[in-house]
Amino acid sequence: MNLNKIQYFLSSVEEQSFTKAARKHYVTQVAVTQQIASMEKELDMELFMRTGNRIKVTEAGQFLYEEMKKIMAQYQFALEQLQEYRDDGRQELKIGIGTLGDYEWILPFLTRFQEKHPDMEYTFVTGETEELTEQLKCGKLSLLFSGEPDGKDMEFLEFLPAYTTKISLVVSAKSPLFTKKELSIGDCMELPLILIGAGEQERNRTYQDFYQLCRDTGFIPQVACHAENSMEAMMKVDLGLGCALYMEDVSGFLAEHPRRRILKLNGPVSVRKYLVYRRHMPGFLLDEFITSLLRETGRLYAVDRVDLKSDFSILWKEALKQEDGTYSRRLSDDQAEKEFWHHFMEKKSVYQQDEWACVMMKEVKNLLKSRQVHTIMEIGPGWGNFTMELADCCDTLTCVDISEDVLRYIDRAAQELGKKNIFSICSKWENMSGNENCDVVFGYNCFYRMLELKECLRMMNRIAASLCIVGMSADGMTPYDLELKTALGAKIVYDKKDYIHFVNILYQMGIDANVKVVPLEKELVYSGWAETVRSVMARVRNKDELLKTHGAEVDQILKKYFHPMADGTYRYRLHYRGTLVYWEPEKSA
């Protein structure tokens, strides 16, 4: 019986929930339930009574809990006493960081690495990039974060791509940019900038990427003044002296105020940050840390393929935009998404799988049948179109969704259908810790809120051991839409997201995915002709003008496709497609 089993057992008793115990230890519910089941098998005794997703410790389990608490207390005491015998020669990593984003990116890895190497200590050194680089060269730092490398350092420094971030500007209410919804690099042409740090900072690497973007656009930015730190920068912003420039996305940790706004540069404007260390790494500790980091994330080994002219992760973001160029509230506001599903699930009383989902599920089963699948993780199950059948394909199915209402509905449907192997994690997929693991990760039509699609796919690739499957249904422009557009100039609003984004983003990540396109069809039924016209024209931006000037022609076109039935309804058989993009995980991606 290993230490993990004991800790998971103790936490499950204390929390009275496998889910809460999993969160406490930053693992999946699957990991906890599997360890508990293994423990019960080893003891040949039931430790918990399970009712749906609820658990209650048995009498035997309570006895074991009391005894294990005593043993763990003695174990902890022994560890504390052993500190007296510990060698004082502790090893240390000194890490140079220039932004909060650097700190937040590296800290989780450091924490996990220290758990495996308790003799290791780490400290952070803050400062400007050039100053930190000099310290690294002199051996005073173990590693640091930097922007794009230049040629002079490539001879003896190793640069590994770590993460990308947006450039932020903090503008005051006095700025003409205050009311703008989007900010482009061209908007910075006449903008007085406040740079944070010492004077002549613009010559420093901190702002090197920004200056290069400006030069590529055809101008040199104007520097109004400098600030020693963010607090001083905000004061100068409020005084109207300029706009504070940050080479990272500060929207997550810098609060907006009625006097100021945080704007991010949109479009293909981002900064890639690198983890930098000396080419000949002195010492075992740093070598082991870099190796562990590479093994855990895989992302630092990834070299994006550059033989496609477009960055499909950016094109995906464009495809998610509405007609006015903004993102929907459900995409940008987690609370709005939760509210949508709350109201939607209030109307769902009986579980029923959609006809099209039955067809797609057959294809999913074909992908799974040749594999030994014990655990599956489903992203965004919605009303469970795939969930119940997926549960039949594995020992344990874990559903991940931001909506508690969705997960409660899934739990209720699972109980009604006698599915006892479905568990849940209430989380936004992007916020998953990345410590989870399972055989298969599956998601269908759940990507409409994933703005950073590349990172979401990368997480799937990291968590899955055997197979990743992403799916999407798409109908695009129908034949009658196309005729309305070509004959009458209708401006059709249609979904621009498609599976090709998945394929190309994966390709640029170094993953060659497979594609299965499945023909689907459904019948559109409207109660009368007025409803038919109203429903079809709902996707036409200039519908009022079109109906006023070409109403007869609209009727004539639509009657080619929608046929009257004896019951007074009008019907059209819509042909569209469902697509599965799947791949075996590449741990170097």
C-alpha cells in the first residue's frame, strides 16, 4: 500500500467526496477512485458506500481512517526529526524573471520539481533583461526568461520557447483609444508611451519585440516618459502623460478602473518568451530540472512548422468573431456561459440522444474498438449526446465542464440509466492543471469558447496516453443561402469555424492528424410559410431591405427547396457533415 493511496483515502474520508479529495491533491477524480478501488481490492474490504456521486465511509473504513491518521502523524514526526541529519549543502536554482507572466508560468513546475527533489531550493531575481542576461553569462543565475534571441548570444546560450503572450497597453480616460474595442499596432503610431524601467529602456531587450513590430509597420514609437515600477506608471497614466506599455497580457492581474482601461494588441501580434540557460549547464540540478520540464510539458521541444503561410491559431480566433468583429459574451464571459447552461438545463427533463449523435458515436466506437481503453475524459459534454455511450466503452469516464448545471444533469441521467462509472470535474478546460492523465481525451462541438485553441489541443495531447479525438459538425452555406446570395445579394451570416482549423493547427504543432468525414442529414420543419421565411432570413444581415425590395423573388427561391406537406408544414432535408479529427498523442508536441 503506497503513500498516495493512504493520502487519497484519508482525504476522501475527510472531504466525504472523491472529487474534493482529487482537487486537494491536484489530480483527477479518476486517479483517486482508481487508487481507492485498488486499496479495497488489496484489503478485500469495502471502505466506502457509493450512491451515485456521493460516498459514505463504512465502519471498517472509519476504523482504518483512525489508525492511518496515527501512523501518518508518526511518519510526519519522523520526517521532521530527520531534518536534523540533513546535509546543509542544499542545491539552489536562481531564476531571472522580468514579468509576472514569467513567474506564473515557471512556478508550478518548480513546485512539482521540489516535491521530487526536496534538497532543492529556488530564488527569483527580478530585473531588466540585459542585466539578467549578464548575470546569467557570469554564472550568477541558473536560467532566465527572455524575448527573441539575437545572434550574439546564440553561441553560448540555449533558448527554449516557453510561452506566448499579448502586448498590453493601459490607457487613461483622456486617451482617444479609451473607447476603442480593438487595438492594432498602427494605433500606436502617434501614441505617447510610458516605459517601465530605467531610462533608455527602449534600447533594452524588454521592448525589443515591440520596437521591431513598429519598425515593420513603418514608424518609430514615441516615448513620453519612463516609470520605475507599475505603481508609478499607473499614476502617470491617470495624469494623462501617456499609455503604459507592458510586454505581456496584464488583464488577468491588473485591475481596470473608471479612469483607465487595459487594451491588448489584436491580430498576429504576440511576444514569444524563451527560457534561457548556458549552453554547457554546470551541475546536475539544472540539467535534471530542464530535462524534467521537457518531459512534463513536451512543449519546449515543439518546433512549429513554418511551411504554411498562415498561422491557423490566429485564423481560428478570427473565425470565432461575430459579424461586428467582437467575440460573443458567452466566449468572453464565463458567467454568461454558466447562465446560458443554467437556463438551458432547466428545460431538459428527459435524456434523449440526438439522431446525428448516434451516427457520429458509431464512428467514435470504431476508433476505440481496437484499443484497450480504461479511462476516457470528455470535454464539454453538454446534454450528454456522447456521454452515456462513451461510458460503455471504458471503466471510468470523467466529464469536464465549466457548468455545474451540466454536470448535475449528466449525473442525474447517469443514475437513471444505471451508469455508475461517470464522474465529473467542474472546470474550464483551459484551467485544468495538466496533471491529469487518461487513455483517451474526447471533445465534440465544445470548442466555440476555446480562443487559444492551440493550447487547448496541446493539453489534450499531453493528458491522453492513447488517443485524442476532436469533433465538429458544420453545415456552412446551404443551397438556398447560396442562391439568395448570388441572385439577390443577400449577406449571409454563417459559422466560419470548421475542422480544417484543427488539422492545420495540429500540423503546425508537428502533429499529423487523421480525419473522418461523416455525411449527416436532418429535416428542417416549419409550421407554415411565414415561419419558414422568417427562420431562413434570420441568417441574412440585410433581410429587411431584401424582403422589401425582393420579397417575391425570396419566396420563389425558397419554394424550390421547402416543400409543403399535407399537415401544412414546410420541410427541407438538410445535408451536412460531422467530422472527427484524431491522433495518437505526440509527447514532443
